[in-house]
Amino acid sequence: MPMFRARVRMEILRELVGVVSTLVPEMKLMVSKEGVEVKAVDPSHVAMLVAKLKKDAFEEFQGDATEIGLDLEKVREVLALARPGDVLDLTYDAGKGKLVVSVGKLSRVMSVVDPAGISQPKVPSVNPTAKVVLKIDELRQGIRGSESISDHVTLSLDQDTFTLHSEGENDQVNLKIGKEALTLLDAKEPVKSMYPLDFFSNMVKSITSADEVTMALGTQYPLKLDFTLAGGRGDAQFLLAPRVEDTD
Amino acid sequence: MSEASLVPGRKALPPLPGVAPDPSLIWTIPGLREDPTMCLRCRSAQLLCGKPVCPLLIRYNALGKTLPMLGQKDWDGSTPPGIFVGRIGYPYVNVGPLLAPEHGDTLLYDTPESWVGRPLQEIVGYRSSLVRGVAPVKVTEAESGGKLVEELQLVSIAEESAETEAHFRRPPRIRLELSDEAPPFGASAPLEDFEVEVRKVDARLEKATGDLHATARVGVTELYDKDVSVTRIQRAFSAGVLGRRGHRKFVPTRWSITAVDDLLSKENLERVRQLPELSEFQLYTMKALGDRWFLLLLPGYWRYESIEAWYPGTLWNPTGEQVAMLGDWEGNQGRTTYAGMGGCYYAARLAASEHLERIQRQAGVVVLRETHPDQVMPLGVWNVREHVRAGLQGTPEKLATFEDVFRRISCFFEIPVGRWLRQSHWLRDWKHQRRLDDFV
């Protein structure tokens, strides 16, 4: 019987669950000796996620190669019982198909979902040409500004500037950040793509521990959004397909 | 998620040919000139125009008064069976039986499932000839009982029409209630005394009523699984005979219809989301009672949208200048807020979810409805549920590309395809949103 037993700070598990929840209600947790990994694609195949937590992101970690299907709502219910800084204890009983999650004196025995029923995405090899690293707070502000006026945003990069632009019927929002205020800007030629705001916004809002994100984009091309989890002891990448507006 | 706007753009356009504007309404309803969707959004429920009573209803009430008056205080006839639970003053509401002006089998008067294919006048006739006896109750009296409550609840689970005798405090007055949630009603009068002789109850409903431990949700779902019609389930639900002991209440007819449509479609969709995805566009169309229905299945996962367009001169869009469009949509996991367009959204969603279970596929469903002025009366949510159900019974036309869909919309509707596209979340999404698979 494969085994999985781990102790993890609630903030770390909560962020993983939050990030995955932006796309799907259930996740397949792929456990290995090195840590855990989750891949998810939303039903419309517009957005995708690969997230990894290394074993040193956990207080304690013992795992054999196995897959555990989890209903994220149930995990959120247990997390809601934990206080900041609490450490959760996870024990998987493969024989009974149960995951026991304990926090303090309380433990919840959770039936798992058949992992075969959770679709596993083929991650496309997407290679955008331009890249920017920026403060997530600035990105959040641009998203907040856009939400009331449109359901999509345009991201563009040129040699000196990152721009987030959103346009409604009458109003516009522009967030412009010059090279000097960015951690990194690498755009040999200008690129520009439009993305659905609901996905983009939920993705960015789900990031709770990283200070910076890396965005790679092209023209009418998928977005790659990279960030760290658990203070660098894990990482995650979202992919988001573009929206193509034509003139008619 | 809700969108309401003018057609086609912000500026007023000249009236469409063949439709005479009614300038008197523009003057009598403040704000309507500036916002032609106001009446459509309000539907007399919110009095957005600021008048104490709905001007449109007055117009129809006047029409009602021309019908022959019913002079008597004593009534005997049968109940289809049918009951009414009002919503004004909730939790203190009016409840009462629906009474037909004849004896014997009047089932058809309150069975919208059987109305598809019948002419408009006949359908309006069923409901407007039913007299509503009303008595005030608090909704929680559904459990504490009393003679009238018990008799009404018996009517609510009756299998066939039942003979009644009613005594009113004054003769029934005719007042047409216009609502998109409930079918039109006829006269009403305060009930003084009510006797009913129910010979046969629906055994399935009786059993559900006797279960004091199942929640109303469970009760409703089980009845549906036993093929009890939505009308019967909704009638029992509104009479407060389902649910756990201590939780049973009268539910206003309007609310109960939408609550049942919402609940049942959610249950169906839990299963639909597990089904294999449809791989092509399928189109069903239907024309009935002044409505044109364009029922489109999109390839892929479950998602849903419903848009209604009211032609100038129809009830909720009386100014006669512009088409008013209103729509709502939801993604794969459903929605958490009430759809602004109201009960029709949920009624069509129920019909759609039933269809997907039948064909054992999940797909996107887009319901487009263009209402023309020959629909002189609002007919109730049943009109949407039953016509979408009926429309989806046909043989679908399979369309290879989105361009084909585009062309079919152009041919089928008066409203230009570009306007539908601008209103529709999921059609726009299909046209503009790329999938990651496109980049593999």
C-alpha cells in the first residue's frame, strides 16, 4: 500500500487549495518521494495550472508515489477550522480510501475522490517571446481598476514599459509601469495579447504568499504566469489562452 | 452577469416598420423614454417608474373589467386542482383555491404541461376563468393547520379535479394579474367558507407529505425522480406540505415555481457535468405563441445562457421604438446570484438539463427567444419551460462551424445577428476566446 503522511502549515495548504480552486472543484494530488504536484485544467480549456510543493515545504513529509483525489470544498472546510500558524496533519489510508486531516484535537476523516475521474491536462509547450517580473500588488491594482469596466484586459510589453489596458464601452483603465520600476523587463520586440479578466483576476487573487510574479507573453498568444509557493519551497505556473478580437 | 441595453446602440432609432409607437405610455410612465428596458426589468414588481400602481397593469385591468361580471357570493364548481399563494405582505400572505366555473374534470385549467400546441386565447381562457378564493394566513400556518389550510393542502396533493363549494364575503372581482412567473389569473374574492371533496390523492405526493424527516429539497427531487410533473411538485411545494417537521411553510406561487425549476435543474446538472462532451453544434428551433425559440447546443462542457428580446409593442416593452434585450449566463459551476431576468432563466435551464441527460452528453446551451407583438399577454414561466422542452424534442440540425450558426441566426430572427452576438456572453466567447488546445 502506498503511504502518504505529512504535516503542513495551514497557510501553505490554503494557498495551494486557493490556487487550484480558481480552475476546478476537485484536484488530483500526485504524491512522490520529493513532494506533491497538482495539474489542473478548467473545463473550457482556457486556463491551466501546474503547482508543486517540495517536501521541505512541509514540516514533516513521507510519501510513496500515489495519487489522491480530493474535493477542494471539503479541504476548505477543515482549513476554516484552523487558526493562523496551525499545523495540519495529513494521513492517507489508501486501503480505506480516506484522508485524515487533523488540526489540534480535531480530526476529519475525508473520503477521497477516484483520481481516474479527474481529468489530467496535457500541458502545451508554450514559449512566449517576452517576459516581465513585477510586484503583485501593482498588478492587483490594475485588475481592480479594470473589473468594473470590462470583462477582458490587454497586456502589452515593449522595450521600456509594461501596460495593462482595459476598455469598456465608455471608460478605459491603463496601468503603465516603466522599466525602472520593474524587476525585469525583456521584450526584444513589442508584444500584445488580450485575456479574459475573470480568469486572470481569480488567478492573481489566489496568490497569497509571493511578492512578485513573472509573466511571459506574446502576441495573440497564451500567457504564462509563474510564481513561488511556500516561500520558494514550491512553485506554480498558470497558462491562460488569449482572446482574439477582430474588427467586425 | 446581467446585461440590459438598447438596440442597436445608445441612440434612439426610428420605429421599426409596421409597429405603431404608443406615445401615451411614454408620457404616463416616467423614465421609460430614457430607459426602454425599465418596464421589462420591473414587470410591475418593483414599480421602478415611481407610480403607486403599475400603469401597464391598469391598462390590462381595464380590459379585464369588460368581461362579464360574476355577481354571486356562492360558488360551486370544481378545482382543477389548483391553489394560489400570494407574495404581497410576506410572511402574511393570501392563500386560496383556484375554482373553475364548471363541474367535473377541469384538470387542464391548471396543467401547463398540456398547453403546448393550443392557441393563445384558449390558454389565457383557462387561467382567466379560474376564480381565486383568498384568505390571509401567516406562511408558518402551513404546519399549525386550521380547516382552510388543511383543505388547501389536500387540494395541493389531489390527483384529479375535486368538487368544491365556496362562500365569498363579496362577489368575485375581475382583475388580471400579469406576471411572467405565474400564468394569468382571473377574478378573486375573499373566502368566508370553503368545502372540498377530494376523492383521490396522488399517492406519490401523499407519501412525500408523510415524510417529516426529509428536507423539501429531498422531497422535491424524489417526486421528480418518480415522474411527478413539475406543476404538481410546485403546487405541493407552495402549499407547504414538503420538508422537515418544523420547517414547512407556504411559499408564494411565483417563488415556488422558480425555486423548483432551480433546484431540479441543479440536481440534473450534477449528473450532466459527468457526461461526455458533445462534439458539434446542434440546433433546435421552434415558433409558438408569438415567440421564436433558437435553442443551440455548443460543443464542449456544460455552460448556459438565456436571452430574451422583446419586440416593440410587447407587454414589457410597450414604447414601440426599440427592441429590449435581457440575458443572463453561467459557467460550468453555475451561479451564486439570482439571474436578473427572473424565473424564465431557470425554467429554460431545467428543460435544457433534462435534454442533456436524455442525449447523455454535456454541452453548452444557449437559449435565444425573440418575442413578437402577437404575444399580447404574458403567459407565465410555463411558456418557457414547456416550449423549450417541446423544441428540444425535435430532430436537431447539425452545424459544422460557427459561421453556420451565425447564418442560421441571421435567417431565423428579425433582430440582426450582430446584436445577438453583442448580447451573448457564450457566443462572443466562442468567437473570440482561444483554447489552450489551439496552441498544442
